Amino acid sequence: MPTELDTRTMADFSRARAKALFGGVLAFIRGRPNDLLSFDAVKETLRIGGPIYRGVRPVPIAQIAGSVNRYRDFDRAFLPTQSHTADRWRKVNRAFYEDVNLPPVLLYKVGEAYFVVDGNHRVSVAKEQGVEYIDAEVRECAVKVPLAPDIQPEDLIILGERVEFLDRTGLDRLRRGAQIELTILGGYDRLLEHIAVHRYFMGLDFKRDIGEEEAVTHWYDMVYCPIVGVIREAGVLTDFPTKTEGDLYVWVIDHQHFLAQQGEELSPPAEAAQEFLTRLEDGRLYDA
């Protein structure tokens, strides 16, 4: 006959499963995924390195965003999505009520997000019980781009493009601290096109072959930074809270391309940015 504690752990699991089902329906209605991130997908897309052992420490459960091999068994809130996890989940939950010390979970740290290597049920139970921190053995993986705990699967596409851009240009190595963040799909490919065009015209101006690294640094110093400087000074990002300086740079360059097609003479980068902002403010962005 089930004990009172058995009944309690069964009720806890049933409640967690019901919350997971409701969350799945809500996510479907909103058209947003509710899945845990797959570590392997992140590793492949962002080409992460490591891991390096960082010791045992308390980790905020809210920063755990995915799993190595159990990402289909739990949702983004680490609620159980599969009935076959019931026995293991209830055993861990029972240990919680009996105040049994369980070993630390094993996590990979990527940016500011964590991925469970071992201990998915412990994380799930702890979160359902309202625990904010969990003891974890942490191994950190190197990554070229920032990864936040609230990262969504669709965000990986743009982050993957950013990694590809950095690998091809070496900008993070050539200009320490340089950060070009875009939210526009395909935007980094357009930056690569801008650099290629810039390299071509550099060759015409300097009357010699221009190396890739020279073209990248010259483009960043003489084109990208001046345009971003004007954008910052104008404070225009306050009118576009979901966009970035990099997005507005792409808009400026695309506007320049539009003007060139209309036969207009193009201005230097900083002036081009100012003209773009003036037209934007006046509502005549694409007036011929």
C-alpha cells in the first residue's frame, strides 16, 4: 500500500506533467518553441571548444537552458514531458523530502548558459520545488559569441552566422573587443559582401593587392566604426529597441546601394549615416 510520501511524490509528478502539457499547448498557440536546447546542436552551430574543469559551485537553476542527452524528456522549464521519467523523478523527489544529500549535477557552461550532462531529474525536481541554486560540477566550454540563458532555438541561426563571420574575417582577433551584433537573418553574409567590395575599391585606390586582414581592419576602422559613431551620437536606437547598431549599419549600407541604383553620388561613411538618419526622420527614406 502506498505510503503518504509515495502519494505525495506521485501527486508532485502528476502536477509537473500537467504543467508541462499546459506549457506545450501555450507554446503552440504562441508559435514559440518550448524545448530544452540540445547541447550537440549548440556545439555544432557555435563551434564551441573545451571543456575546462571549473570546480564545484552553486549554479542558478534559471541559467540552465539545455541538456546533452535528455533535451526531449523535459521542456524549457525543466518540467517532465515524458511519462517514462516518472520513477526516476519520484525517487529524486522523495530524496528531496527526506533531506537526502544528492551528489552535485554535472553541467557544461557555455557563455552564461548551462547544459546538463548528468542530473536532469535533480534539476527538474529542484526547480519544481522552488530551489533557486543547485550544486554543480562545472566544465566551461569556450565560445566566440555571447550565449544568454534565455537563448531560443531560432536565435542559434543568427549566432551561427556570427561565428561564421568571425571565423572568416578574424575580426575578434584583429580588433580586440570588436562586437558586431545583428538580428537580421543573412546580415552577416551582407557584411562579408561589404568587406569584399571595400577590398576591391581599396585595391583601386592604393593601386596594389589588398590582403584579407588589411581589408577587414580598414573596413572596420574607416567604414563600420564611423557609421556606428553617428548612430550612437544620434541616439536613434531608442526608436528601434529591438534592433542593434549592426542592424542600422546594414540599413545605412543598403540605403547607399539604393541611392547608387538611382544614380546619386555616394557620400563618405559618416556623412552617409547622417543623410540616412535625416531621411529616416523626415519620412523620405526611399524617395528618389
